[in-house]
Amino acid sequence: MQASGEQLCPECRGTLRMGEQETVCTDCGLVVETDRIDRGPEWRSFDEDERERTGAPLTPARHDMGLSTEIGRDRSVPAEKRRRLARLRTQHHRANAPSKVARNRREAFIEIRRMAGRLSLPDAIRDRACVLFASAQEDDLLRGRSIEGIATAALYAICRIAGISRTLSEVAAVSRIDRGRLKNCYGVLNRAFDLETGPVDPAEYLPRFATELGLDTAVERRARELAARAGDEGIASGRNPAGVAAACLYTAARESDASLTQREAADVADVAAATLRETYHRLR
């Protein structure tokens, strides 16, 4: 005889066992009910006096540090309510950036996130580029210049500071400005903040260039040795690191009789063929 009020299995009338997330019949194994709701507190405590709320972390890649909310979309609601939500969404979007400074920053950060995604750059580089743009905006460097130009230059500058191999042409190709404007805006940031942009190691370009040129690993390995020698002997000093990398690949390809012309190697590095030939003769 089952006790009054005790729940029974709907299949075999067996006894139910209630766990943390599931209610299971002990006789036939039927899962009667599941409950994956975390009923604990919405904060975690590391100290007795300090509590930290959960949620998305703050990010400098958003003009509001990621604290604002968004009104979503739902096509299942009636048309009249969808129109009302659309009006609310427009007002909410304007309220998130009430000033021109906030609107410009939001536009720039969206552009930086887009370009960082196209260039496969890590989130840390994206966040630092957003911080650099905000500093440029506070120093009034946007006056007379486009938002896209300073945003692109900030991303390129952080790549240079972090030693990430991205050329001016590669960054300009995913931006909305040309190479000349990017170079000009980068010069503005460099003069204003005295950026610590050391030379990029030519070896950083080798894997990407070798893949684009269709060269095998043996050629790339030999080019890496040549790049190390170019650094030790001072051949790379004062030269475009991308051009040095292309010259090392061309030299290694010539040594192994691989099919590669000077024009192909120069084009992938966005340098003149004469620049590549000069480094090639130094390496030989």
C-alpha cells in the first residue's frame, strides 16, 4: 500500500527517486521529470564580504563596456506588436549612444570588430585597438579625419606593437579606406602616442606567404633558416620585414628548384621586385 500523496511511476506504478536534476523510476528506469534550473544564488562569493554577480564580462570592445541590453526579434508575435517593438528598438538604439562621441565610438568599435574577425586576430588585439581608438578620440585626433581611418590605423598599430605579421595592404584590404589613408592615419597615431612599434620578425610572415605561394614545408624550413641568418648578419635591418620574408622564400625556392618567380614572391609581400632582388643578392 503506497502512502497517501506519494508519486508513482505512470508506466509501472513503481517508486520514484528524485535526484538533483531528474526524477527516475527505481523499477523500470523511466525518467519522469527533468529539472536543469540552477536554483542557487546568482552570485559567487570568494570572500565573506565580497560577492561577484554572474553574467557576461565587461569588454572594452563595446562603447558601453557591454553593459547595455538589446530588444530581440520574434516573428511569432502579431504584426502590430512587431511594429511597436521595432519603434522601441530604434529608440533604445538611440538611447544607448545619446551623444555624438558615443555614436562615433560605437561605429568605430563595430568596424574594429569586423576587421579583426576578417584578419583572424585574437580578442586581446581587438580590445587593445578599441582602447587606442578611445584614447585618440579623447585627444581630438578625429578632427578632420574619418572614423574608419583612425579605427583601421588603431588596429594596424596594435598589430605592430604586438609583433603580429599584418601588412598595410592586408589591413587596408579588409577596411573601407585605401592604403595611403591608412598609412597617413597610422602616422598620426604614432606621432601622437609615440607607439612602441618594434620591427616584426620576417619569420612571422613565412607560413602565410608559403601557403599563398603553394610552397612545400622543406622550402619554408630553409627560408626560416635564411630569415634567422638575415637577422643575425644585419641584412634585415632597415628593410621591410615582409620583403625580407619574400626574399627568403624566393632564395629557398631557387635552391630547391621550386617554381617561383620574383614577381610572384614580390606580389605576395606587396613590395617591388627590385626590393626583393636586392635582399636576394645579399642572402646569396
